[in-house]
Amino acid sequence: MARTASNPRGDRTREKILDAAELVFARQNFSAARLEDVAQKVGIRRASIVYYFKSKQELYDEVESRVYSELEEKARQASAAHDTTEEKLIALAYVSLEVMVKRPLLPRLILRRIADLYPGRIPPRRYSGDLVQLWRDILEKGEASGEIKPISSSHLMQIVAMGIVSYATGGELLLSDEGSDTETYNLDQFKRSIRKTIVALLNSD
């Protein structure tokens, strides 16, 4: 458990450390990232980081916990505002997209973790697991009521979620040779594509 300061100034410093660490971990793999790099971005000494987080692993885990908690809370609120399985999933996908577009370090953290061996002994789904379970709960409830046909929740999440991650990181792999593709960055158009994809997957045989 990270050590939390008991004063507003300490709380602000802790948040600055987390902001800087999010950037460092998104740009470098866990092994290459250094606490010195984080400290430099905050403008403090390395020893000051250890006051709040006893190790690089603990700091990394707290970064993940923070970003996924924000995403999960907004996803639950968005999906709860709708009645049908289809609209719940679309709302969940939309809010995930919006959070990642506004916070582009999150999808980069996801891609970094996919590309690298997950650091430490903590399972990768320790923090993303609740969000994954939300997708599954919505699908299972829809299947149980007969509203939708049985569908692989893993396949649906892989198709939709990874599409969102790719879009939120700028879609560099999809750009033209000239480095410009306005369709890649059309958010409303991409949202319509997400809706069509979810509807098609829920209604496929």
C-alpha cells in the first residue's frame, strides 16, 4: 500500500508523481523506466518518491489502479443509463473511447504492457479485471434474458477494445505515406463504426 501524505501539499506532490510516472511508464517499458526519470519530471529528488511509494513496482501498480478506476467508474455510469444490452455496450465503448482520447497515455500503457512481459508478480487483470467483468456481466445478462444470442465476450472485447486503443493512440499504423489521413481522426465517424461493429457482432450467427 502506498504511503499517503496527511497534508494538502503532500497530496499534490503525490499526484504530480503519479502524473509523471504515467508518462514515463507509457514511454518506456518497466525495466527501462527509472525513478530518477520520474523525480526529474516532478522536480524533486528520487528519495522523495520513495517516501510516497516504497518501490518502482508499487508506483507502477498505483498508476494502473488510478487510470483504470477512473475508466471503470465512468463506464459503469454510462452503461447504467441505458436499458438494452446493445445500448449498454455501445455506451460502455463510447465512454472508453472518450476517456482514452482525452488521456492518451492510458492506451499507450495498455500497448506497452501487451508488448512487454508484465512487471512483477501481480496479475495483469488486477486492475482491469473489474472493467472486463462489466462487459461480461452485461453480455451474460442479455443472453440469460434471451435478448441477445450467445457470443464470446472475449472476442467482442478484443475486437472493440483494441480498435479503441488503436484509435486513441493516433492510428499511426493506418496513416497514409504522406502522414495524413483525416478519416483516422474523425471521432464521430469512428463512433458510428463502433456502433455498427457491436450491432453486427450481437446479431451474427
